[in-house]
Amino acid sequence: MIDLNLYEEYYHMTKIFPHTFMVSSKTQHTPFGSDNYILEGDECALCIDSGMTPLDYYAYVCSLTDLPVLGVINTHSHFDHTGGNGYFPKVFMNPLAEKGAKTPFNDALGGEVYEYPLDYEITPVKDGDIIDLGSRVLEIIEIGAHDLSSIAILDKTNRILFSGDELESGWCNIGSFGPADPRQTILTHYQNMRKLKARADEFDWICPGHHGAPLPKDLLNHVLIADKMILDGAPGDPNIPLKNGGGFIKNEDQKVRAMRYKMAHIGFNIDRVR
């Protein structure tokens, strides 16, 4: 039996759809936590992302559902989404995510270093794979740009797209700070958003990795327009609020920009557009 009072200091759970829960893990303890999800089918439950608190997130999830918990699937490799993986019986992710998923963000915790269980095996997933929770079918769609390992999870039964950090209403970072692979460009992101647009008749809502959910699927159109504005040469805004860059962006050379269009807010580097 877990101490729910303690866990509630680290997590905030909200029911957003029938048999679908959002668990926010961004708290005073872990300010770089993510919005995670619990999906219940007829036969079992599955978690999407696990945050980065030092508590046993699997035990917490098991206290919230009467169903067996199959495991957790990661939208991408960043540790604010993967820190609780090691408590789960099964961990699904894009194989490109494994190294990053086991690399803690110790510098993001104000010097506090927690011990995380990292000795776990992964079950790889790829584009087009299906996970069936029992009358609830999930399809994997690869959309790597913010992170090359990124996947979206399409809940085909309930018409919900879980998009990780590639599609959200807050600061969507596409190669805007830190080391980046040459493939992490606005062009790659735009192509992936077009890939999702081709499936837009299959979902009504978007549930991202940060800044709350659910969001209307019009967000996808706004992001596509913002990406296209950047590709067409719009300069963007070099004044980056600290809340968007997490304090990491210094931007002395003014190469990091923000492009805003209605719900869309894209962070990009002018050297990483194409």
C-alpha cells in the first residue's frame, strides 16, 4: 500500500475522457516533469510516459485502476518522460530512444540527484505497430523532429492522438537549444505534421506531453501554418521568455526564435530550418 498523500505531492491526476486519465508530474519537486496518461481497455491498462519523479510511478498507477497494467510506452527519449520506466513490468519505445531514456536530467533538479531504476529492457515499437488493450486499439506513428525517437500514439477506438512533445500548444522546441542532430529541422517537423494531417479524420483530440490536455485538433493546422511560415522565411521573434526556454536558452547570437500562430508556438534555430 502506497502513501497517497506523499504521491499527491508529485502527481496530479485528472480524468479527461472515459477510461482515460492525465497525470501531471510537473511539480515543485520535478519542475521538468511531463503530462503522462493512463489508458484503460477491457483487458488491461497502459501508461503513456512516466515522468521523472523518484517515486514508484507504477505503484501509483496500480492504485488508480483495477485492471492489470501492461506497462508504459514512451513518446520519446527525454528523461522528463522516462524517469519512472524502471518500475514497470514492460517498457515500449522507439529503439532510438533507449540511450536518452536512461540518461537522467540531474542538472534540471537544482543539484538534487535521485536514484532511478535504469536496468530495464525495452520492447521496441515502430511505425504502424498496433497495441490492443482489449477493445481499445493503439497505433504507433513515427514523427521524430523535436527528438528523433518521437512517436505519436493514435487511439483509434476513442479518436485521440497522444503526440508527446512534437505537437503541443506551449513551447514546441525543434532544435532550438542544446546539441541537435542535422535531421532535427523545421522541414522534418513540417513533413511529420503533414503525415499526421493525412490521418486527421481518425482523431478529434490531441493530448500532448506538456501544458495540459485535451486540445482541439485545430492545433495541428496552426502548427502546420507556423512551420510553413518559418520555411517561407518569416524571421520569428528572438525575444524568448524564460518559461519557454526553461532557462537554458542564452541566445546571445539571436539565432533562437519563436514563431507563433494562434495555438501554435514553435521554438527554432535559424540554422536548423532545412
